[in-house]
Amino acid sequence: MHHPGETKNEKLKRNCRAAERRWRKNKNNINHQIFSEQLKMYNNTLRKSRNPYFAKIISINKNNPKVLFSTIDHLFNPDFKSSKRTPTDSLCEQFADHFRGKISAIRSDILSNRDMIVNTSEGSIVPEETLDSFVLVNAENFQKVFSTVRPTTCLLDPIPSSLFKTLYGFFEAELLYMMNCSLQLGVFPAAFKTAVVRPLLKKSNLDCNDFNNYRPVSNLPFLSKVLEKLVFTQITDFLNDRQILEIFQSGFRVNHSTETALLKVLNDLRCNWDAQKLSVLVLLDLSAAFDTVDHAILLNRLKYMVGLSGAVHNWFTSYLSDRSFMVSMDTCSSNIHKMTCGVPQGSVLGPVLFNLYMLPLGSVIRRHGVNFHSYADDTQLYISVSPDDTRPMDALFNCILDIRSWMAENFLQLNQDKTEVLIVGPEAQREKLLSKLEAFSLCPSLQVKNLGVIFDSELGFIPHVKHVTKIGFYHLKNIARVRPILSRANTEMLMHAFITSRIDYCNALLSGLPKKNISTLQLLQNSAARVLTKTRGRAHITPVLESLHWLPVCFRIDFKVLLLVFKCLNGLGPSYLSDLLLPYKPSRTLRSSGTGLFIVPKVRTHTHGEAAFQWYGPRLWNSLLEELRAAENVHVFKNRLKTHLFNLAFT
């Protein structure tokens, strides 16, 4: 009997079930054989259908590990249902009260612990060079910005953003007029000021009934992000031209990253060790920093420290005022609630506004002669200490006290429980600092997690490599289980998303390490190559890596270091790394003049001095061929460099 609308798989499944019922009823060999053939046919057809289905998901989300992970997890646990609360309007309201209450509690706690409200104005004189008006946007620039904004759809958007982008040509003139009116009048549209917040469980294994285990994920209307992007472009140009941003702030800045920040800190720690000094590293943590930013203080800072005035300052005043949010879960939602503080999360301008809010912190730290580096709200303090002279420890402690006071004045709360301390240096000498740190109520650890990388007291990165390898093999095991139903191309996408990305994350920090320290990372890469190519364990792996064009781990590290050096040399790297590289200038004209060489500084130790970026980078760079060093852009350099390293690795 034919069923209307029935697919081929559904028909085969129905025939299989019918054959199974006949066999179970009659129990004869003929019916059993028919059932076996039907079952085999159904399974083969299902497998063929499943392959292109998952291949499509992997191709679309090859740069979205979250979707890839959930897809792979579904393959392993098709019947698994994550613990999830049933959405209701009442539950959404409870989440809204929780998120608001958390911020109110932090601000109330700060106020109760302050002796008095401190005047946080950094001055009352507007800088000579100000930005008092925006440049109106032409159609060409607007189209470029519009096309670059990701088409994420908010609940408040009237139509899906992807559809809206395809219809752009029909509304171009009206949209451009609306955006330019906002820029010219200094008014941010009220319709763009409401955020839709979705509670997201921080980890799948956490108790879903505890609201503290959720983080608020904010979604904003699509057009609000387009308008913010237009403002962001002009504000960023102004900040860069005047060099207003903190040099040692790497969060949310072009040519800056967690890797460049950590590389600078690690370079200094290794140089301290090479100079026979200990280092004390303190990692400060803030509680809900973006959500507690005070609007009055921020607007004052934009005016007197940054130099925004006129329509530009009015625009930001309008942007921050009268904002609201609602919590949404599936089809349920809470009431709309006012937001009286914080920079909008999920926005384009939120991160840069937070960086500007934190501007005075650098001056607070510098007063004490303490080194520091920040990445958004994560701040690292570090000092060099001689074992017999612990006076810098007093400066560090006083610095932390001043930071805590400054934070309180600016409605930011240091999370004492999550503040971590690491002493870097030989074990025998580290013990001399323990009593001093304990007197300051600072308890050092043997290892700390710093922006996703585990730092240890020996700077050998063995705990970090073990951690990466453990997670990598976990994902590799899962990929191996679904390898039979995936094509080689789709499997390779998964390898890059789950394995290679972890091997490469901040791998410049591993430069100069002994090969035994990174050997397990090479084992992970070898295993990934075997799974991808279905190569037996006893087969030699070098030809396999060569056929895949995968650089071995040690060459991947050198590739990253050389790429950073090239970027620094061509104005594409942060100044704090560029300053570590000193161009070679011979006293008289030689054939080697003008070939882009660097001075390799003198160091004392092989383990740390020669592993520091300021030594390892120039040494590697100077060993390159001149035509490679003279590449005209990053794309050309990367291609030539990979070819060069590939030849070194496999010839």
C-alpha cells in the first residue's frame, strides 16, 4: 500500500517492520531471510542518506566548533536528553530578577565597603583635539559595513536578518538616511535599546536548577549593530590617531590577541629568569565587570580623557541611556526591565567602551613600578624579585591595594577568591618568597590558567601540553567513532576544528622548549593523521603528514613565531612586541644592509634566555632567505614560509 508523501527511507522502514512481524509470527527460515535482506537494505540506504546530511552540517559550520560538537555528540548519544528546565513566562521573570539582583548586589556591596563616594573625574579640561561630529556615511561605505555585519537574528527583528540582507537594495536609501540622521543629530534610536537575554548553562554537567550556573547571553537588533559598526569605525580611527588606548591592553583590538599578550608576559618572565631573578605573577579577576560599568563615570571619561564632545558625546549619552532588556526562552519571555549601568553585551561598541572605562588603571599600576598586561577585564601584574631583596613585593602589595580602591571607586569588584599567584623560578629560591606572600594573604600555586594557557613555575608548559593532549585525544576518539560515515574532506574539517585548533592555540609560547616537552602534541597530531587517512598504527607517519601537507608541531611553532615577527616588522603587530625586536644597523655600509635583519641579544641561559621571544624570534628570522623576508604582504609571506618549512621538515 502506498502512503502519500512517504519518503524512500520511510517506505523501506515500513517494509522492514512488516517482514519482521511475519518472521516473528511464522518463525520459518524463508521469512527470516526476507527480514534480513530488508533490514540490510534499510541500513545501507539509511547510511547513504546520513552521510550527505552530516556532511552538509559540517561544511556549513566548519568555523563553528559549538555546532560541530553538538552534531558529533548527537551521533554518539542520539537518545541523550540534556537536563533542561521547561520554559515559562514565570521562569523567564525569575531569571531576569536573578541577573538584575546579581548586579545590584555587587554595587551595593561596593558602596557599603567604601568610606565615602570618591570624585572619579580625571579632570575637567577637555583635550585640545576633540571629536565633536561624525562624518556622514556615503552609500558605498554603508554597503561595505552592512555586508560585513553577521546576519544574526534577534527576537525583536521583524524578519530574519539573512533575508533582510538579501533585500538590502530595496531599502538602501531609507536605511542610509536613518543612519546619517542618528549620526548628525547625536541620537541613538530608542527601538535599538532593548536587548533579548537568553540564559545559557555554563557547562552541560552543571545543575540546571541553580541560576548561578547560567550566564546571560545578550542579543541585539540587527540594525543596531549596523549603526554601532559605523560609529565604531570612526571612533577607532580617532583613538588610534591620538594613541589614546592603553598600550598594554590587548582585548578587542586589531592586531592584538591573547597570544600576543601572553607572549609579551612570557618574554619578560623568561628574561627575569635569565637575569637570575624570580618573578611573581598575579592574575586579577573581576566579577561581572561589563555589567557594573557606571554610565556617569564612563561619559565623564569619554569627554575629559578621550575628547568626545558635541554631537558625538550626545550620541553616546543617548546610546547608554534608557536601555532595557528582557529574558527569552523559546516562546516565553519576561517583562521588559530597565538597565541603569553596564555596557551592552553582545554589542559592537561594548568592548571598546569598556577599554576606555579602564583607561586610568594603567596609571594606577605604573605609580608602583609594577609590570602589567590586560586583556579586557583580565589583568596580570608581575614583578622581578631578587631572592635576597623582597622590597618589590611591598610595591606589588601596595599596588593591589590601590587597584582594589580604584575598582571600588569605579563600581568594579575584584573577585578575591579567583585571584591567583604564581612564583616563577628555581624551586629552592621560590620557597624564600612564600612567607612574604602569605603575610599579604596571597597563596601561590604551582600552576595557573592564564587566558586559556596553563603557566607553571618552571615555564616548561608540561601541564599545559598534557591538558591540550588530553582534550585532543578525547575529541579524536569521538571523531574516530564516526569516521566510517564521514567523507575524508568532512573528517579533515573536524580535525582542524577540534584537534589542530587546539595544537595551534598560543603555540608561539612553546618556542624554545625541549622536544620532549611537546612530544605528546606530536603524538596527537600523528594519531589525527592516522584516523583521517585510515593508516595502520605501525605504518611510518612522516609520509602521511607529508601527503596531508601538515607541518609537524615544532615547525608549526616556528611558523607562528615567524609570522608574528613579520607582522611586527610591517606594522601589523602590537607595539609591545615590535619594541622587543631591534633592527640590525651596521656601522658601515655592507651587503647585508637593508635586508631586514634583527639584532640577536646576548643571553645567559639556553633554557630561558634563548626561549624568550626577543631572542628566539630574531634568530629564526635572520636564518630565513632574503626573498622570504622581503615578501610584499602577509598572504604571500605565509605561503612562502609554509613551503620553506615544509621543505625543511620533509627533505
